[in-house]
Amino acid sequence: MIKLKVTGMTCGHCVTAVTEALSDVPGVERVVEVSRDRGEAVVEGRAEADLLVAAVVGRGYEARVA
């Protein structure tokens, strides 16, 4: 599992956008959770962490590996 810290999520739409962005990354088997309250996203699979971060940043949020 890879856990990311995500900042900038303010609503349910933001959670959906981050979830969709992560789902589109090659190697992601499952988006386990995206939590606006904790500012976290957790994914399972063999995706590269830098691609996950780039996908979230591409949607307008800040992200880093936790």
C-alpha cells in the first residue's frame, strides 16, 4: 500500500476528483480510501509513487508520499 498526504481537498467533489485521478494511474489495483478530514489517500497496487503524486497534483491538489 502507498499512502499519500493530500492538501487542498475541501468537499466531496474534491474526494471524487482525487479518487478518479488515482484510479487512472497504471498499476493501481484499488483506491482503498481518500479522506478529506485526514488529508490522506491510500492505494493498493504496484503504481509508482511519483506517478500517484503527479496525478493528484494534475487535478489541482498538493500531494506527497506520507
